[in-house]
Amino acid sequence: MAAEPNDVVQVSLPLPRSLDTRVFIRVATQAKAILLSLTTASQEELSSLRPMGSFVYALPDRFNQQQAIATTLFSAESSLEFTTRVAKLVARKTQLPVYVTNSISLESMGMGGTVEEEMEAFKGVAEAILSILPKKQVPS
């Protein structure tokens, strides 16, 4: 299920090691950029508002395709590293600029969001995002 230009795809997946919390992913693909929104919600929190989290802009490095450059537009310390890693990964894989907003909360994971749990959540989110992004990615 690949997203086409000017497409919006929304998916959710269970947060690893969590009883009832899900990660919600919204991918808006434009001709020259991608907008990703990430958040978590449990059955009890579905109607409550979440804080904004971090907002990061990343773009591919034209001189080294194995790297991406990222700039923080809005910082929330609890989600900044996760957001930056997702933004750089998507920019590097797609060779397109990407905006990522992230209000994922890992507190409801089994041990409250340890490094191992964060890596497991990142892997799941990255696999889900990369599976829905367009495959041809060198902009003209």
C-alpha cells in the first residue's frame, strides 16, 4: 500500500509491550515533500487532547546520500530525539524533504519507556512508515 503524490494515508499499530495503547500514523505525501504526524492513544485517552510534542524538518544531503540534515522547528524534550531520528530516516530513504510532528508517549509501555522499548517502538513505526511511502524517490 504505497502512497501516491497528494495522498493521505492513516494507519495505526499497537505500541509494543503495551496493553491497550496504539500508535497512530498519518502520512501526507505531496509532490515535493512529506508530512508525518505520529501520536499514541489508549482507550481511556481517545477523547482527550495530547500535547503537541516535537516538530522537525529534515532534508536529504545532496552531497552524501547516506546522511540527512534536520532542524527542530518546535521542541518538546520527551519526543525530540525520536522525532529527529524518524525525520532523518524518511528523508534519507525517500530523498525528499520531510516534516515530522510527534506526540508519541512511551510511558504506557511495560517498563515506562526504557531504551530497549523506545528502540522497539521506533522499529515498528519506521517499518510502518516505510511500507506506505512511495518507492520511486529521486525528485527531478
